[in-house]
Amino acid sequence: MTQKPYRLRLPGPTAVSQRVLDASARLVLNHRGPEFAQQLGEVNDMMRPVLGTKNDILVFACSGTGVMEAALANVLGKNDRILVLCNGQWGDRFIGIATSLNPNIDIDRIEVPWGEAIPIDALKARLDENQYAAVIAIHNESSTGVVGDLKAIGEAVKSTSALLIVDSISGAGGMELRQDEWGVDILVTGSQKALMCPPGLGIASVSDKAWKKVDEERGQIRFYWDFRKAREWAPKGQTAFTTPVTLIASLHEALTMIHEEGLDNVIARHAKLAAALRAGGTAIGFKVFPTAPMISDTVSVLTVPEGIDGVAIVKKMHTEHGSVIAGSRNALRGKIIRIGTMGTVTGDDIVTDIQHLEATLSDLGLDFESGAGVAAVEQALN
Ligand SMILES: *Cc1c(COP(=O)(O)O)cnc(C)c1O
């Protein structure tokens, strides 16, 4: 029996290499024993440069949303006011979390049309007008393909008492990240995106400025997510609660692979592959969706050609070719497609993506120059 091909090309979860899968199929370790302590310690050491931090790395068993909630649960007090920078679906997720944790919280937002960047002048003006407990930003807005200018945002927030909380769930490991230098106080990420592991781990890194707020009793509601418990256990090489040790083994392997390739090379590879995918897509009638100056190297968001239904593209890519790409579950439904370029992706994957897209567009009756997409990808790769 031949197995149908299955190419996981989503902006997360991403395809996981056999090497990383094998790592999780070894012995289940005692999470309070010396073997695990060593492994977790090495995960810490290998993760720090990926995030650009000297902070301890806190690991939780959860999806990305779990650590997004953890970040807020640890610092938001009863009468706080926060500012959320919204240019896609993940800013809205933070607003949902904040209101669930505390229905009385004051939430200001800077909202721009999807695909555009957050204007830094508007951020500065808000920071001059109000005192915020936290400013929340998204590094890689995977619903639109826009990258937040964390350096400029950090610069603006640094001199205020506000904490800068950043979701880099789909950025870390695929794009440059300098948490300490940019003044990011709480950075959260997840295992299933550019860190090329299966879903299941949420990772947080907390600055000294943020620890002060974590330590204050300000009416926070937290138990499992309590960063103070995580900090207490960290020096022993342990997590507060039973961690999914097999996923930690996978993360250890994935980080080893990242450092074997070299972090700079990994980041350059993501940039090159994303550029190649965009070049291939635009050669066959797609447009690059985001108009912001900084766009993603980990997900390509493409506007579908006029007259073609994006939902049909996603469906055909799966049923005819086994290529699993994403559409959109919101206002952009049918208008865009999204393909991950993060994790264990190679140039060959991008060529195959565009071959499958060309075949799909032909099936759907679009008139375009056959082979132009693949040629553009190959040119961009060489
Ligand atoms: C994928 C992604 C998430 C994912 O959250 P889950 O809870 O793991 O589904 C959050 N934020 C961003 C920016 C993402 O790209």
C-alpha cells in the first residue's frame, strides 16, 4: 500500500524532521532526575541566543495561547490599563485573554488595517498621554505576514514604566530576535513553529523589569502559570509541574540542529526561502498581501488572483497534491493563502509548493504562463 503524500506547509504546526521525532521516542525521563536536569539546562543555553536574551527560559506544557495568557496573568493587576497594538488576529486574542482575566481592565488599542504596520508615532503619542501597565505587540503577525518593528517599539516603551509583552510564537527561530537589546520584557513563543517541534510547549522569557511586577501582589489570578513557581524550580533544572519530557527531548534536538546549522544561517535561510516563495507566487498571479515595510520570513501571505477562490486553492492543494497550506478563518477568508516557510524547510520544498500551486491554478482555470512560478523560485534560490 502506498501512502498518500502529506506535506505540512502551514504557518504552524510545521513539519517535524525525523531526527526531532526520534528524539521524543527515546526513554521517558524522570522530570526530577539528573538526566532531565541536564537536558533542560542545555535547552536553556541553546534557547537564549535564539531569543537574544540572558534571561532564564521558562517552559510550560501548553499551546502558544497558554503562554500568552501566562504573560498577562503574571503582571496584570485589578485597575491596570494596557495598550494592545492590533494589526491582525493575535492582538485580538490578547484582548480576549485580558478581558477574561479581568473584565474591568482598561484596554486601549492602536488598530490599523490588516497588512499595515503599527505607526510608531501613534504609539509614542499614546505613551505620552497615558500610563500603561503593559504594551502588547506581535512580532510575526501570521494572519497578515506583517512583522512588528520591535526595535522601534521597544525604544518607545523602554523609558516608560510599562512592560513590553511580545508574542513571537511564529517568529523565534526563524527571524532575528534580540529580546534584551530591544527592551522586550516578556517574550513568549511556542514549539510548533520555527522551533520545528511538535505542538505542546510554550516558552517564556522574563526581564528584570517584568520580574518586579510579577513579584508584586497586584490581584493577579495565577496558579499553573505562576512565573514565580517556575523561577523557584529553574535552578534545580526542573519545572514546577510534570513537564512533557518527550517534547523537551525534541526541543533539545531541534535546538541542536539550529546551532549546528548556525543561527545566522538559519535566519538567512528563512529570508531566502520566503523571498523565493513570494517570487514564485507573484510570477503566477498572486500578490504579496502585507504592505508594511517589514514582512515575514516565516509565513508568506499571498492575495489570490482575481476571480479565483482561495478556499478552493487550499482544498485542491490538499486533496490533489497532499500539500497542506492555510487560508484564512476571518475577514480575509477566500482572499488569501498562507504558506509557512519556517522550520525544516528547504529550497526543494518551495519549488514543490509552487509546482502544486501552478497545477492548482490551471485546474481552477486561471490563465498564466505555465512554469513561470517555478522559474522565478529557481532564480531567487540561485
Ligand atoms: C501560531 C501563532 C499563535 C498560536 O497559538 P496556539 O495557541 O499555539 O494556537 C499565537 N500567536 C502567533 C503570532 C502565532 O503565529
